[in-house]
Amino acid sequence: MLYRFIDLFAGIGGIRLAFEPYGTCVFSCEWDVKAQETYMANFGEQPHGDIRSIDEKDIPPHDILLAGFPCQPFSIAGVSKKKSLGREHGFLDETQGTLFWDIARIIKEKQPQAFLLENVKNLRSHDKGKTYKVIKNVLEEELGYTVYDEVINAKGLVPQNRERIYIVGFKKPLKFEFPDIPKEGPPLRVILEEKVDEKYTLSDKLWSYLQAYKEKHAKKGNGFGYGLADLDSYSRTLSARYYKDGSEILIPQEGKNPRKLTPRECARLQGFPEDFKIVVSDTAAYKQFGNSVAVPVVWRIAERMIQAIERDELLNEKVEEEGLKYATK
């Protein structure tokens, strides 16, 4: 059976890639213009813009809703920044904090068979757990879905320490298990390009600055500073700020300053296929891959979701009576 799915907060389509073998994307939405360019180049489709301006009744019927909804209101960095600016965060944030409600209104209107939501690990603990409690209550109590969630580290599939929360829901009380992800994965060196332009090597000025910055914080007992990668292990988490100086993942080079990853290496670090087109500037590409999902993780979740739908095996009555406690961990 082929499934219709929609791709909300689509970014550059990392989640979509994992679901394409199982059906057709009938609607996509992404507000960032540069991300739209990359999406268009790879999928031949121009995503709609701001989800807040789209009437849920105008969205096509679909079986599966996919959404990597914006991280910042729930991320540790985002919370710290907003607090320092004296602004609200999470659901109180007037701009991004309400975007979960756009997902909720679409689910309520369209009643898809299933959904997959992705966010930062910190979503669970944000505001002492209150934020995630609200999200779960909306999905389970108000919308009537059976919900499963798990924090998964991608480092068993790609050479990057990347923990994200994945939230899976079904309209029917279906049995579902997240995939087992290996604890150890490929080493960082397997994603490196053989020939790299000199422009990716850090200038003497930047390298000196990063070293001094790290030393200053080390004296204070802080762990802030650049990360020189171990090519036989995995890297730190790739973030959207990588375009600034690349300091979280620096590649050592013999006889010269370390270098940043290239955009293609960032694509590989996130598990994108080799034929994925990079059509934007390096700066935009770094932001896009830093904001993306680790595609191989979503591949495995997609496979398990489709299996659960097609098996159509329901949770037993006892579990239902207990309020699906074990299903939501």
C-alpha cells in the first residue's frame, strides 16, 4: 500500500527522504527561503511558506503527518538566550512557541492515521517537564492518539553525537517499538572528502582566537571552546551555528591549521545520500544541515511505523485500561 504524507517544517526534506519509499508527499511547508531552494532542487517542489497563514482545511487529506517542528523555544541554548533578553520561551514565546499548535490543529482537522514529530532532546525536560506534558496531553487526551516517544542518539548510524526526541502517534491503539540503533557506528574519517579547498582551513587569526578562547575558559573550569575531532570516533553535534567558525567540529590537518567540514561532509554527517544537491552558499548549507535530521535514524523509524500500520496489531485491553502507560514511557 502507498501512503500520502505531508512534510511540515520541512527544512531540506530529511524526514521526507525516509518516507518516500512508502508513498507520496502531497503537501510541504517551510518558511525559510534558502531551505526552499534546496528542497526545490531535490524534490522538484516549492514548499508553501508560513504554516500559520495556511488554513488547515486547505491541506490535502493524508495518512501520515511529518513535522520536525522548530527547536529553539525548547532548546537549552534557545532558553538561555531568551532568558538573557528578558523574553518568554517555550509555549509563552509569541513567535515560535505556538507552532506546535499549528501541528495540533492540522491533526484535529485531517485525522491522519499516524504522525512523526522530531525535536531536541531538551523538549522532555523544558520548564521542568511542563512543556512536554502539555504536548502529550494535547496529542493523547485532546486528539485521541496513542503516543510513543524516545530519545535516540544517531551516533550508531552516522559519526556524530546527535540526540533527538522522536514522537510517534497512531490514531488506532497500535503496538509499536522504536528501532534498535547500534551503540557504535562508523568513524568520522569515512565521511571526509579526499581533496578539500584551502578556504576551509582556518586562518591563523581565527585559529589563534579559538585557542585563546578555549584556554581562557579552561582556567575558569569551563569546557567551552573548539572541538578537534577524533577521526576514528564520532564528532560533536553539528548545529546551525557551524557557519560562524566551525569550532565545534574541526578536522586536524598535518602541518597546518585545522579545517572546517565542507558542506558535502556535513551532508554525509547527517546521512544524506551522495546525490543530494547542494545549491546554496556554504553559509546557508551549514545552517540547513545543522538544522536537519540524521536521515538514517528516520529511515528506521519510518520502516517501523509502516510495519505497525500494516500489522494492525492493537494494544491489549489491560494496557488500554492503564492509560497506555507503558506506551509513552
